[in-house]
Amino acid sequence: PVPRVDIVVKEDTRLAVKVLKLDTITGEVSLQSRKQRKFALYELDLKVKWEGQLFDDEGKTAEETKGTLRIEDLSEESLDDLPVELTCDDESGKKRELKEIMRKAGADVVKAKCAEFVKELKALVAAGQNGDANSKPTEAPVRKERSNNTYVTSSADAKQDTSVLDVSYDFPLNKMFVYESLLDANRMRAATAADAAIEAKVGGQVRLFNGSVEGEFVELVPGEKIVQKWRFNTWQPAHFSHVTITLTEDGGNTKLKLRQTGVPVEEKDRTEKGWRVMIFDRLKMVLGGVPP
């Protein structure tokens, strides 16, 4: 099931209005250098889902409605006056009150969360410039959505249809910081400009790129190794590849080696590009490096 994060906008004996979850997030996050300092540039479009209920005298739900709230231009220029677009499935009768609460108080709640995200993003950029490894991974919910209805033909039992992928990558940062960044939902969200959920523990679930990538941690050795089950959600149901990431440090720089087994042959190029370009290059930029 998709994790929910119920953020209460208003709740009393008469009614309840809540923000349920982040539905989609798209756009770009990049890094600009000026006078040996780096600044995050971001242009994001995000949408959350909300719901409201009206209660009867016994406290049971008498009427309810739901909808979305969209911020279509989250950027440095618009941060002080974010444009909001609200939808409501049914605003007839008394349910219009629920919409008005969401339009006013709910919008303020979402805007405050956006401001928190921007603050964390700027702190992340500053930490990357300083090589700060003291920041701890955090978790965040993510919408799980299949990008299309076509599965890549592959079977865990058909070894001839799978391949092995090896990737080497260098980060100009210490290995503990790189390790923690790979397990940090906020950093991965900033790097990929898409939503992410990461439970940084053995058995914890992983969701990247709005749920297009999903997996589960098998082994975690702080600063040294990450082992996980991994798949695109367009692969055959229940088919996972096996990813092992090892980190070594030399003079404050980190060499990352990734080996991934069980990748469907026809997906090898796409998967390698995903790691190199969509994850490692972008993460390096966000953390303060420059991709090769």
C-alpha cells in the first residue's frame, strides 16, 4: 500500500481536513557556481492529495470530499508568494466549508512544508561544500505509481535473459557522507527532482523517481557497503535484481563500485544510464561536485 502522511489542517468534533500525501513532483534542481560558492537552483511542480470529512452528532462521517492542491512553480523567485491551484471533487452544500478550509489554512500548511524543503536543500548544498558527514538520513513518503502497463519480459529463473552490470564512479567527498547521502530521502529527492522514500535499515523499503524504482535493503555497513534488491516497476512482477555498492576512500575522495546482477538483458543500457546520469551525476552536483 502507498504510505500516507496525514498532516492535520483542522480537526474538531464537527469536521476534519487533512493533507494525505505528496502525489507528484516534477521539475529540475541544479547547481550554480559563483565566486567559489555553489547555489541550488530549483523549479518544481508538485501536487498533494487532501480529504475532508463532516461528522454527525455521534462522531461518524456524514459527508466527505477530496481533491488536490498543486503548486506549479516552486522556485526561489516565487517562494514568498507561491501560486496555488486547488481542486475539490464535490463542494456541494456543507462540503464547501471543507474546501475553503483547505484553500486557506491547507495552502498555508503546504507552503510551510515547501519552505522547509528549500531550507533543507540549501543546508544540503552547504554541507556538500564542506564535506559534512554529520547529517543523518531521513525518511519521507512517496507515491508508488506504475509508469505504464507494459512489462519487460524477464524471469528470475531464466538466467540467460539477465545480465551483470558494473559501474565505477568517483565522488570528491568522504565515503561516510556519500554513504549517508545514498540513504537520505531528501538528498535523493533533490538530486533526482522526483519524490523518494528511503527506510535506511535492513529490510527497509526504497522508492525512487516517484516509485518507478523500488527495492529493499539486504545489508548495510555504514560507510562501506549497501546491498539491496532493486527493480524498475515495469519489470515482471516479483523480479528483482541484486545491487551491491562498495565505497573506498583515498585522500578524502570516494571511489564507488556498483555490481548489479539479474538485470534483464534489454534493460542493461537503461539501467546503467540511470545509475550514472540520473543518480550519481546529479547527486554529485547537489553535494557540491561536478560530474565528469
